[in-house]
Amino acid sequence: MTVLVTGGAGYIGGHMVLALLDAGEQVVVLDNLSTGFRWAVPEAAKLIIGDFGDAQLVDAILAEHGVDAIAHFAAKIVVPESVADPIAYYHNNTAKALSLLECAVRHKIKHFIFSSTAAVYGEPEISPISEQTPLAPINPYGRSKLMVEWMLQDVAKAHDLRFAVLRYFNVAGADPKGRLGQSSPKATHLIKVAVQAALGHRKGVDVFGADYPTRDGSCIRDYIQVTDLIDAHLLALAHLRKGGESLTCNCGYGRGLSVLEVVDVVKQVSGVKFDVRISGRRPGDPASLVAGADRIRTMLHWTPRHDDVGEIVRQALDWERRLHNRSIEADRQKV
Ligand SMILES: NC(=O)c1ccc[n+]([C@@H]2O[C@H](COP(=O)([O-])OP(=O)(O)OC[C@H]3O[C@@H](n4cnc5c(N)ncnc54)[C@H](O)[C@@H]3O)[C@@H](O)[C@H]2O)c1
Ligand SMILES: O=c1ccn([C@@H]2O[C@H](COP(=O)(O)OP(=O)(O)O[C@H]3O[C@H](CO)[C@@H](O)[C@H](O)[C@H]3O)[C@@H](O)[C@H]2O)c(=O)[nH]1
């Protein structure tokens, strides 16, 4: 049995590929390398460079590789970009997902794991956020993902396909073995940005708003370590393969950290006192997003192993140093 991983050359999908290979699974990666990297995919996985919206290509992959499960990570993921160019987001994240689902049904794929997001909840007033919290995304990115959740629910009712929708909160950290981490040079995620500041790769950190109704005025998020998140995917896959029902679960630890708290941890762990500037709010940022994480623990018996922000930051720092050395090495080879 083979798992097709779309977006397997990216940050989170790449960790899924590592975990599947570690577990002895056959893996095919489909990625157009728009934000992913060829080097991120180990040779033991088959990398096909192409678009998951290319039905002919997907049909050929499903026919050829004996795929029993699709883990669909590929997407555009930058919220402000989705506001500026909604059509690109609905096209890539929603329309192409419909095409992927059509291929899945045509080839009788039984198991589908989908990377959803806390952005489907919008700006909920309740904390922690359970899966029953009303779905009210406030930007095209969140809506483009929610529509895929709805399509999956309908398709699963009509066809022999079961799904796991995993709604990620803020994903951070890196592979504890140092094989992979967040590599996109344009990443805007807080921990990545703060770690780059600590290493002197950027000038300090702007805190987007210190006037929120939170304990220190900065926004609160639930940061989940990437390997713990991937453990949840492996458990979801095993659950579906055993004949388990379709499920939708939040993926977070159920504890929130403020932006200022995260920045302090990065300073402590790195030993560097980089500049921190309080700037204006970033449009579309909810004050607080903390996962109600009971369902995933009960239904999948998920037990996180890396729920420690100091460890998450150490991993991110370690990976950022490796990335930097890698780019110096690449430049040296060009000379
Ligand atoms: N990073 C987070 O904190 C976070 C939070 C919630 C949800 N998610 C979801 O997790 C998934 C993975 O995110 P990530 O952080 O690894 O992002 P990423 O940009 O590192 O990975 C996305 C991958 O998909 C590929 N891709 C994009 N469009 C494609 C297409 N049309 N055809 C083929 N490949 C395509 C990219 O090249 C890239 O390798 C996304 O679906 C994202 O919405 C991420
Ligand atoms: O330079 C920075 C970067 C971020 N932040 C703040 O840090 C928090 C976290 O921001 P970021 O790391 O950019 O993540 P989010 O905007 O919370 O979004 C992430 O987490 C969401 C789920 O919670 C997912 O839906 C998104 O895909 C994913 O990018 C927010 O309050 C930001 O305003 C700063 O203050 N300065």
C-alpha cells in the first residue's frame, strides 16, 4: 500500500513523508515546488513534480502506484496574500481539491487526510475552541479550506471514502533528528521570524499589536510541534485503515502562549537580546486561538511528545542554523 502525499516537499508534508518512510510505508510525493524543495524529499520516496490539480497526472499516479490513501497537504497558505488574491486561493486550494477528490473517487481511494486550519473558526469568542464552535472564517484562505471540508463530508456520504480532517493550530519546530524544518525564506510565522532575529538574519521582531484583551496585550496562539502533529496523521491513517469512521479534529495542545511570551522564550533559549518593536495590529488576527484538544486525545489516543515551547524553539533555531549553513555552502559551490 502506498500513500500519496501532496505538498510533500513542503514544511509539514515533508515531515509526513519522513514519518511514513520511518514507519516502512511506500510514499509518492506530488508537489509543484511552488514553495517546496526538491531536496526536502528523501530518495526513498518517489517525487513527482507536478500539480495536484492535473487530473490526468493524478489519475496516472493513482493507477500506477497502488495508492490506498491520500494525505493532502498542498495549498497556498499565506492569509494576507489570500485577501489580495482570493481567486488564486479558491483556485489552488478549493477548485483543484475538487479535481483531486474526483480522481480519488474514480480510483476508489478509501482514505483521505486533509490539512485544515484553525482559520475555519474565524474570530471565535470562546476559548478553548472545540470542534463544535461555529465555523466562521474571516478570510479567503480559511474559506478555501472550509469548502474542502464540506466537499469531503458530501463525497464521503455518497462514496466509499472516509476522511480525517485535521484542523491545525500554529505549527512550529522541526524534526527532532534535524532532517527537516521550516525552510521557506518568505515564511512569516512568529517563531521562524523570532529565530531569524536571534541569529541576526533579520533586524528584530515587530509585535503586531499589544492592545488586545489578553493577559499582556499581545495575541495568544496554541503552538503545536510539527512531529507531534504528524503523529496525529499517522494515528488518523491507522484509524481509517482499521475501518474507523470519518473524523474532524483540532490539532493543538490546548494551551496558549502570547506573542511576547514566545519572543521571551526565543531570547532565553538563544541567549540573544534582539530588538522587539511594538507595532500596529495585523489585519485579520484574532486575539486568541487555543485548541480544545480533547477529541483528538480520546478518538485517536494521541499523546504529544514535544509539548514544550523551549524545545520547539531549540529545534527551530537548530534548523535555521542548518539552513543558513546550507545556503552558504550552495553559494560557495557556485563560485
Ligand atoms: N504552517 C502552519 O502553521 C499551518 C497551519 C494550519 C494549516 N496548515 C496547512 O498545512 C498544509 C501544509 O502547509 P505548510 O506550512 O507545510 O506549507 P508549505 O508551503 O511549506 O507546503 C505546501 C506545499 O504544497 C506545494 N503546493 C502548493 N500548491 C500546489 C499545487 N497546486 N500542486 C502541487 N503542489 C503544490 C508547495 O510547493 C509546498 O511544497 C497546508 O495545507 C496549510 O494550509 C499549515
Ligand atoms: O513577525 C511577526 C509574526 C507574527 N506575529 C504575531 O504572532 C501571532 C502568530 O502569527 P503567525 O505565526 O503568522 O501565525 P497565524 O497568523 O496565527 O497563522 C498560523 O496559524 C493559523 C492557525 O492558528 C493557521 O491557520 C495559519 O495557516 C498559520 O499561518 C499573531 O498574533 C501575529 O500577529 C507578530 O507579532 N510578529
